[in-house]
Amino acid sequence: MTKAFVFAGNETVGNMVADRLCGAGWQRVGDAGAADAVLTYFTTQTALEDAYFGDNGIVQGARKGTQIIDLSCTTPTFARELNAMACVADLVAVEAPLVVTDVAVPDAFAARENLGCFVGGEEDCVEAAREVLDLLVAHVTDAGGPGSAQLARAAYSLQAAAQLVAAVEADALYHAVRTSSDMGEIAGMRAGAITPAGDALLAAVTDGRFDGTYTVEMLMGELTAALTTADDADLIQPQAEA
């Protein structure tokens, strides 16, 4: 029997999900009430909350037993709230925030090997979602119970953003000093980076590639979720805020 899914949210991620699932024999439908699985990815908290809890939202419209897989970066608090509401509605909910390994490739979502996720939720729900997650991404890291995957993703977001910013600033310094002194030109005019992600980003900047499918909107959504998580814990993160 063919399984059906619904996707709501970002079109780029939605296309990736549809390609993977339809390639595995799933059918895309437009109504959460007719789906075996509902997948979501939003870059803003408001859109995410509206999708699940608004009028005719997913929690209200999905039938009992439906898998709910949220690929968005949000807060542990929201993830726990969604899990609680899903349990009341007899839905099988997990949080599985996406991780893009190399954000600088032109189509960051095309290769399964370039994608991973953290996954959190009740143990039986996580187990039920593994079939879908393994189709979507190459690396699935089990973080624990409800809220744990979003906490892990927030920590990852802070470190990943810091590495990218450090690589860009180091390269800017290197380029500025080289071009404003008598040190001479060198091929590429790059300082290099100490992480693969930073080096890939600098290569994209050097080549003038600024139109990839991983966007600034996605990066800012990830950072916003991480900073909101810190704010919920009364913790100030000066580097990420800057």
C-alpha cells in the first residue's frame, strides 16, 4: 500500500523532501488528514506556530497515528509543547532539525550526503520516524527526549556560525593587508580556513558564488532559534548576538 505525505514550509526543502520520498514510492498529497506523514520546515517561529496551532493547523487536521516530523530549527520549549499537543491528539511527533554540512555548494540540498539532522522525541516515535529520516539525510544523530534535538541544534548553530564568520573576517584581513602594502600579490588572495565548512565558504566567495540554495534567511532562522533558546535560559551570547 502506497504511503502518503504532506509537506509544509520552505519550497527548497519541500522539493528535496518530495524528491526523496516520491523516489522511494511515497505519494505527495495536499491534505494532512489524508497523509501518513506530515513534514515541515519553516525559518520563522511565527510561521511554524501558525502551521501547527493556527486555525485548521496540522495538529487539528491530521488523523490519529500520523507521523509529524518537524525539520525546522526552533526552541526546545516549542518542541516540547508540540510533542505534548501531539500526544493529546494521538499523533507520532518528532523534532528533526536539519543540518547542512557544506552551505556553500550551489545546491546544498541535492546530495543526501550533505544533509544530516538531530532527532528527539519519545523513543517509539523516533523509531517510527527513522525510515523517513534515513531517506532524507545521510547522518541522523539521536539526541534524546523531546526538546533535546533542538538544544543540540542550537549549540551546533552557534559554533557553525562562529566558524563561518571567523573564516570571512580572517580572509578580509589577509586581503586588506596584502593589497595595501608592498607584500605583493599571491594566487587566490585567500587566508584559508581551519575548518572544511569555512574553507568551502571562502572558495565560494573567491569564485563569486552567492546564489546557492542554502540562504541567509535559513542561517538567520537557525541563529534566531539558538539565541531564543539562550534567552529562555537567561543566558547572554554576545558573539552570536553581534
